[in-house]
Amino acid sequence: MAKATFRIWRGKADSGEFRDYNCEISEGMVVLDAVHKIQAEQASDLAVRWNCKAGKCGSCSAEINGSPRLLCMTRLDQLPLDKPITIEPMQAFPVVKDLVTDVSWNFEVKKRIKQFAPRPADAEDGTWRILQRDVDRVQEFRKCIECFLCQDVCHVLREHHLHDQFIGPRFLVYAAALEMHPLDTENRVGELRETDGIGYCNITKCCTNVCPEHITITDNAIIPLKERVVDEFYDPLRKIFRVFQK
Amino acid sequence: MDGLENPVVIEYEPIQHDVLVIGAGGAGLRAAIEARAHGASVGLVCKSLLGKAHTVMAEGGIAASLANVDDRDDWMVHFADTMRGGQYLNNSRMAELHAREAPARVRELEAWGALFDRAVDGRILQRNFGGHAYPRLAHVGDRTGLEMIRTLQDYAVHQGIDDHMECAVIELLTDGDRVVGAFAFDRDRGTFKVFHAKAVVLATGGVGKAFRITSNSWEYTGDGHALAYRAGAALIDMEFVQFHPTGMVWPPSVAGILVTEGVRGEGGVLRNSRGERFMFGDIPPLYRNSTADSEEEGWRYTQGDKDARRPPELLTRDHVARCIVREIKEGRGSPHGGVFLDIAWIKERLPNAAEHIKRKLPSMYHQFKELAGIDITEQPMEVGPTTHYVMGGVRVDADSQMSDVPGLFAAGECAGGLHGANRLGGNSLSDLLVFGKRAGEYAARFARENAGGQISADQVAEVARVALEPFDRGVDAESAENPFAIQHDLQDLMQEQVGIVRNERDLQDALEAIDRLRDRTGRVAVSGNREYNPGWHTALDLRNLLTFSEVIARAALERQESRGAHTRLDFPDKDETYGKLIIAIRRDADGGLTVSREPTAPISDELQQIIDARK
């Protein structure tokens, strides 16, 4: 059976190092299989977060040969096996241990975003009538599995660490799903501009490129939200209107 | 750091709630929301991060008789379908409540932001599924579970519920015969938490990780089943483990991953290596009148023709799984030991078939493309049975979901009774919502009406001591056992001997093998410290895995017939002696295991008439 070398980051927030593990590989294996095999046979305390191993839960996010990927959806036959495969934790979040990062910041950010507020029901039985074509756009955003790979790759968070000023692509998609929800009556545009930091995004599309659900984050979610911010705050006619309102 | 230097003093964080919910999938989230809405302070323990629980993997949909697509549907038809699917072993009151309340629970999700696929008139679209008389499953493509858990999660985080993420319960704490809390550990840091609660809701899901081939995530280690059993609650129907007929079989590393029944609901057909639609050859008497007798009629059914009857691929899961196993065993399987599931063929019938498949089954398209290199719009899939669901669970009162143990409630997969001998697809997500809500409501009421009991320092100390033992044994000792190796051995054992077909000898052997695995578990040693240590986590899981594995084998031994999901080679037929009996298992006062045959829950005349009218 073929063998491959996995160069895995071991350590904690303050210190750590890459360690090499040789592992037998077989047809169809994904990187998470190799990590599990190493865990079972060589390093039982090797920490990795995972759940479904089917690309549906978004738990096993890490960086493979430097790019943010799901460990469970990356096949070994797509990687060059003649040199060590590096596996390291996401860089945009503090390390807990080995491949596991502290992603709790994301859960706090979500709580800040104003929750869904539907219009009154359309029918007497308390239900709504919505056309599929009005749902399609938001259903794309709701495919998100919250793996936070888009947050990891975003340079505003990864390199500039502006976690206190910018909510990141995941939560721009979340806000877009609410703003474009056919039933929603809330307005989140003010926060998007002021506290959520949408202006920091300079649409390099790195997030779109890493999304395992293939959500067109930049084009379909962030740019339309930016347009709403511009319409509401920078439209000259509205500006004049606001002056008269005051 | 490891608690080794000073083993007498147990350090832990004390936490107090009116209601403690263990598990944060669909049932746990719904229970927490409801308990909070009734004024209780609520703690929600999740083994992983919020929103990652196994519910996220549900694909096909939520069964509810909204009657949006076929107005002949109502709760009574749904009830009768559920009972027939469960071979009438179901708790009929639970099946009634489930069928009556599911539509309101689905509409409630929409009010909380869920966006289901739409019918042309703008109402929620519903799809066909095995065993359901009419199109009944509200769905979002093939990612309904994700929509459901995200909706509940995003609603719950604004309700003032305290979540405890990456935290796992090791033991329930009891005072006399009632539950007063739980002893847990933080998976990240390895520190202990002692929850003091007036009521506890178990919503821990299933048991699939005791089997080698499974569609279940790592969390499915039967924690709720084992915790309840050790606290004195009865487990029922544990011989009924559902093997979903269609899991991936190739490549080996992804074997078991679910292929949604929705593929067949959309017109996908099963064929053997000779190209035969083998399901037409074996239609059980209970379903003969409601099954299509030609391929043509079956196709019309999947396309919404109300006069057509369903194709045999949409018979109940137990039956389809058995037929697939037969084809494979008799040498008509696919190259990698499965059968063929073909959706690509619909291009003969539909224009733009490839686009249609990608829109209706996007996850399946990506799953096969990325993991197997197969384009399902062009090629057939290879599929075979995979461990999917346990019908059995904690015996509960139908209305309140309280177990035999005062203050201990259970909802969702870890509760037993609703599904009888076999669950219909789509009835799980509705189960989570209907009974999650009920468990939350009644747990809050119990907490209001009962004072909290006392937590025993001795019990806390003993649980902590046992939990830390794997660190005390040196990994280098000759007798040291590797926890992963024991779990793998258990998975092989359960797969081979307590799996889809069983017989007395295998089951007896399995019970002896489980005892040996238990001995080995007593010698498990782990290295490293308590911080995020998967070796230690697996060592702690073993106790629960072995507990319910034994329960499953004992129940399977007791039911000497074949019915629903339980197939005995030595008793291949249904035996009416067992037609009104359930197997209940509980721990006796000495710690031994007691098996008893008990009559099924009594059924009201009204419900019996509903069943008889549709037989």
C-alpha cells in the first residue's frame, strides 16, 4: 500500500511545531481519514474537530498545503504526495490545540445581528405565500454550513485582525440572507455600514473561492449589500431629502 | 493539571439551571426554546459546536400533512401510514400527537425564518417519500436538516438560553429515584462541570457509531440511551435499528455516507447488475394495493400523477434494505458490493434533466462528484445499506415525554415508541420538533412544580475518579489498551453479528464478545493531558457504546421473529405472538440487566378505527 507523509501542526496558542507522520493510504481517502488513522495508531491526543465527515456540518476546517479547506472533502488523490502534506489550523482564529481553533467569536457576532422579523401572515391560517423565484437567491445563502473558511481567508481578519470592526464574509452572507428574505421587515443597513464594517471588504473574492458550498459570496451577497449602503447613505437625492427632514 | 497529583479533591464548575437540555440537535434546540418560553432558566449542552449536530445531515424533508400538494392528506392518513410503517408496534398516542402536531411545527419554522421550497401557489412544497401515501415532506432541496437546525439555532440564540458548547455529559446525577443534574466535562479544556437542574431533557440522538458502516456522525455514541439506562429508566424497542437502504459503498473511506431517499422520490430507480428493477419482484402483502405494477405507473407517481401508485423503490426502508442485501448476496450486485441507483435515466423522460437533478438534489450531486468522482446526471450511483437510525430508546410518557425516572425527559431519536419496528423517512425531523417542544414544555412545568433535589458529593467524586482512570494507567504498560482499537473492534462485531441479519448463535457470541471488550475497556490507557484529547474522549465514549450495544443484542435475542428492521435468519417470519409485544430492558437494583416482554401501549377505539379504515 502507498504511503504519504503528513506534516501536522502540533501545539497550543503560545507554542507549537510541525511534526511529520507517515501513514498508509488507500483509494478514495480524504485528509480527515489520514488524520484519524494517525490519531488511532500514532498520536491519540492529536486534536481535530469534526462531526459528519460528509461535508455537511462544517466542523473540520483547517489549512491543507496552505489553503483553507474542509479536511473531510479534500481527497488525497488531488494532492501531490511526493512531498509532505502540511495540515495546520485556521490562521484567523486563536488555536485551542493542534488543528482545533477557538471560533467562539463567530457565535458572538451572529448574536449582534438583528434577528428575523417577518411581515404579518398572508393567509388567515397564519401562513405566507412566496414564489420559488423569490426564494432562490436567499436559499443560496442558506446553504452556508458555517465552516468559517471564508472568515479564515479574509485578509481583513486573517492579516489585519480587525475582528472588532468587521463581521467577515460569513456574517455578511447571513445579513444578506435576512435582508433579502422575502418576509423580513427589519433594516440592517445602518449597522452594516457603522458597526459591521462592510466598507472594509474590497471585493477580492478570496471568500468565494474557498467556499465549500460554492456560494457566490462576493457577487451575490456582499456587493448587493454594499449597494444598499450606498443607496441609503450616499445617494445625493436622499442626502438632500434627509437635510430637509431634519 | 491532570488531577493526578491530588486525586481526592475534585475540581469542578458548579452550574445551576431549572431545565438542563442535553443535546443540541433538532429535539434539544426545540426543547430548550420551549422550556425557556415557559419561563424556565435553561442550559443547553452540546457535544460539538452549536449547529453541527447530526440533524444537519438530514436530507429528504419533514413529514407533515400540510396537504399543500395533495388535499386528500390529513393527520389521520399520516397517523395510519406511521403505524403501518412501524408494523403496529408504535405507541399509538405518540403517533397520533406526532401526526396532529407536525403541521403546526413546520409552519412555526417558517415563521422563524426557514425558507422551504415552494409549490406553484406559493405554499410550502411537499415531496413523496417511502411509506407516505401522499407527497408529505416539506423540504429544501436535499438539505432540509441544515435549514431546520440553522433556523432553530438562529432563533434560540436570541431567547436567553445558556449554551455550553463542546461539553459532554458523563453521568446523570440522582437523588433517590429522581434526576437532579449531570456531571459533564469541557472537551476543550478537560475541566469538569456539575449541572444542578430540576429537570433534565435527553436529546442525544442515536447509536450509529457502534457500527462500522454508518451514516451517523461521531457524536452518535448513544449517550442518552446509556445515561438513562444507568439512571434506572427503561429502554424499549432496542432491537429495531434502521439500516438505510442507500448509503455510498465506494470509495471505502466514504462507505456509509447517506444517499437520500429523495433520489428515489424524484424518480431514481434501483437496478441489479443485470439491469433489472428488482424491487418489482418482491412487494409485501401490506403494500400490494398501494404499489405500482408497472415502471410506467411508478414514473407517473413520482411526477405527481394522483391516480398513479408509488414505485416499489419507495416501499419502507426495512424492506428495500433487505431486497438490496438479497441481490448482493445472490451475486447480482454492483462491482463494489452494492446495487445501482440511477437518477440519470430520467433524461429519457424530462428535458433539461441534468439541471433538474442538480436543482432537486444538489448535495447528492456534489457528494458523488467530489468524493467518488461520479456525475450522477450521467452515471448510476453504487449504493448499499448503512446504519442510520435507532427506533428504540428511552420509554417515555406520550404526552409529557417523561421517562420512568422522575425529572428525566427524552425526545427525538433517543426516545422510543413513536416509530415501532421501522421509521418512515421524514418522520424523524417532525418527531424532533413535535416531541422536542413537548419535552421542553413539560420539563419546565416539572421544574416549576418540584423543588430541586440534592447532589451527592460521593457520586460526583466517584464519577470523576472513573473518568480520570485512563490517565492513571501507563500507555506503555503491557496490559494497556488503545481506546480507538476497542471502538473499531466493537464496530466490526456489531456490523457482522448484530447487524442487518441476525441469528441466535451470532447474538450469543456477540454478548460474550461485548463482555471481553468491557474487560479490555477496564485497561484503556491514554497519553497526554486533559485538554482536547481525542484518545480520552474515545475512552469515555466506550462505556456508553458497550452499554447500549449489549442492550441491542439482548433485545434482538428476545424477539424470536422477523419484523420491520429486525431480521432473524433463524426466525425468518413474522410471529403474531410478538405482534403486540415490545421488549423492555432496564437495570435492576444489583446492576444486572433485566429483559421483559410487555404489551404495546393500549390504543383507543378512535385510533383503531382510523387504522382499520386504511388497512
